Amino acid sequence: MVGMSRACPTGGLRKEMTKADIIEQVYEKLGALSKKESAEIVEVVFETIKATLERGDKIKISGFGNFVVREKKERTGRNPQTGEEIRIHPRKVLTFKPSQVLKNAING
């Protein structure tokens, strides 16, 4: 079985795929590689993605989607319990926008 199963609020089970599951899929589909080589390939791909995003660069994967690091400016928020104004520090957030191909595949 690929991934772990988790209870879904609407009933049924959701599956969760881990890095180990991805490595197993690469190993099974490529056949010519050892598990160690499959793991190294997956690690290199993830490290490349991580390094690219750390630099603030965008990642576009055709047929899959785009990963973009966005800057959020400093702003004033409010503590919902006390109503006190608080400063929300500037930060970076990672966003993912799926391609139309992936959206169509998910929605059947």
C-alpha cells in the first residue's frame, strides 16, 4: 500500500504519500535503478527545489504547477480574545498554483 491512510471528516479514508513512498515508486517504475540510487535521485530533486525556493526563484513544472515564494508585508492585526492591536511581522510564504492539466486530472 502506498502511504498511510487517515480518517477523512466526510467518511472514508485519505491516503498520504511520504518521501519513502515516492522513492519506492521511482524504484518500481524505473526498474534499472537500485533503491539507493532511486533515493539519491529523489533527494537531489527535493534539494534542488528547496535551494531554488530559498533563493526566491519560481519553479514551473509543466503539467503540474508553479511554486512561488511571495513576500507578505508587515501589517497590523488584532488579538481576537482581547481586541488588542498586534504587529504582524513581514514574512515569506510559499504558494502553489496547480496547472490546468493537474486540475483536470484531479477533477476527472
